[in-house]
Amino acid sequence: MVASVDISASERVSMGEALGGAHRAARVLLMGSSGPIPPRPMLWPCAGDLLNALHDQQGLVAPEIDLLVAHRVVAGGPGAHLKLDSRYVYAEGAYPFYIRHWYDNAITPEAWTFDAPIRVSLPRAFVITHFNYVWGHWLTEMYPKLFLIRALLAAGVVAPLLLPASAPAYMSRIARLIVPDLEIVTYNSQREAVEVGTVLLPHMLHTDYRFHDFLRWSLEREALAWPRSGAVDKVFVSRAGVRTPQSFREMENEAEIEGIAEDLGLTLLRPETLPWEEQARIFSRARVVAGEFGSGLHNALLSPAGCQVVSLNWLVEVQSRIGNFRRHDVGYILPADGRPRLHAIEQQAQPFSIDPAEFRRKLGLAVERAGAGVAMAGWDDAPIVVPELRL
């Protein structure tokens, strides 16, 4: 176990009081909950008690949105993790739940511990990162914070964004796209740590992937900015270019499955080969998104209500939560042996294949639904409510 401190239950105070420094750590309520998130039925029945229980989970409610504020902290390491009096900081809402688990169990500490000397000092800074830079985790756990930062800057809460120089380059590029006036300060995580007088930890805009409608409004505002002409509207997300020796799962008949997708009118897409602007434009217009469960498929977070999402394999409930939030119709196709290929900390090779006839039949159904305009039939979806920040 690594010594850590949980500031999630810090006292809620006004923005002025939180920034003033009377409290070592405090919370500021920015928005109330946007309400219940009803489950949506799957496109077709799917085996697996865990899969179905998590997809159909009742009683989900969007969280309240806080800004966490802490004073006299040190940031360092490859994820800009924080220390408060030499203890690592955790805060629910600002970090996903597994961060605390990894602290408590000292899991791969080399990814997040640091002991470099303090060589940089900042009076105030936003921090949005942690150690997990897998694209899907960036997209759901860090990217949403940029929209909150944009709103805070507009409200007069000004600070630079602190990023490790080793963080993927797309982070600073996307940050500047969303918040053009945002100052970004970097540091060398191997040689230096950063003393921060006041650190601002924005909320992820979800808790356990129960997303707040502020993110929906923000994504739809972004979608309006992308040109409508020329965009494909049915995509198959290919993982062909991202296989590494560390990949724990591999679809053995990938070429066959991709060929069927093309036969049914889908465009093969490798998101990692495209700039973010192009990815965002494509997914924000997509009516059908299919592919192997993973980071690329999570780009459906940008896709509009009624999108038909077909996931090959299943790992966790994230795609279902995205579907509930964005009002997608989601269907899973498990490996041909009926056994999902799940992630484990100690990775091992888990090859699988997808039954081609089943894939053709089920993807064809999704394409027909999208073309016939029957997506979401019978759903009385409420209008978007855009909450105001409470400062």
C-alpha cells in the first residue's frame, strides 16, 4: 500500500472561499445532477449474466459536478499525480475509481510514483491527467474536463493547464482546439516536480461512466462546428494497426469480418491514423459504428442519438454506459465460443474469432435500422437540460 489521502469528502464551500486558501482542500458545487439515466434494451439478446446485468442496470443517476481545490501540493511523475504532505491525492469525480485501488494495492507504482526534486513553482494550475494514457481512458476520463475548464475560464477562474512533457502530444493539441486561450505549462517528469500553490481538479463529468448532461451539451456544441458535407455515416473501427506484443486479445478472422463490414456499406476506419478534427467530424455524424470493443469504439461518445453500435467482444460496461447516455442502440457479438475476452493486470494472449454469419446478420440488422429511421422507436427521450455553473 502507498500512503494516500482521499479529499473527496472535503467541505463544500463557495468558489471564493475555496480559492482563498482557508481550507487545505475543499469542494465547489458547480452543477447539480442532470437526473436519472434510464437503461436501454440491447439490439438483440446476448448471453452472459454479468454483461446483461450491467447493461440493464436500473437506478443510475448522473452525479453532481464539483471542482476540487487543494493548496500547497506537489505534482509530478508521468501522470502529474499530486502529493499533499507527501501522500498521494485521490478525489472521486476528478479521478476514476481504479486510481485509488492502484494506490491501495501498489499496482505498477512505476507508472505514477515520483520522487524528483521540486524545480518549478506555479501559483495556480489545472490538472486533468493521471497515469493511464490509453485513448479510451483519455476520452472518457480527461477529455471531458476540458469543457469544464472552458466554462470556468469564461467565468473568471483562470489558471494554466499543467501537463507532463511526456504526455501524448494529442493532449495539448486537443486542449488548444477546445480552449484556444488556455495556457499550457509542461515539466520534465524524470527530472523535476512542480510545487503548486492552488491546484484545481475538474470533474470528469461522470462517475462510474454515469455521464452528466453538461457533457452532452458540450459534445453537441462541438458537433455543430464540424462541416456536414462529405462525411461517411457508417464506420467499422479497425484495430489492425494497433496490435502490439502486449495486446491481450486478437481477432483471428479480422480480415474476413472487415470484408463483411465493407460489403454492408461500412467504411473501414483506423482512428489513430487521423487527426482529432477528422475523427470528431466522422463520429459526430455516424449512424452506425461497429468494431472490436476498445478505445476506438468508445469514440461513439461523440455520435448522435439513434446511432447503432455493434461491439465485437465485451470487456466492461463502458460501451453500454455511453449508449445509455448518448441514446444509442447497442448490440454485442461475443466470440464464437461464447466466452468474452476480459482484461487482467497480468496480461496473457487471448485470441478469438467472430462467427461471420452471425456478424453479417446482426450488422445487417443495425444497418437496416439506421437506414429505415427506426432507431430509438418507442423511446420518449427528454430534451437536453443545460445547467448553469454555480460559482
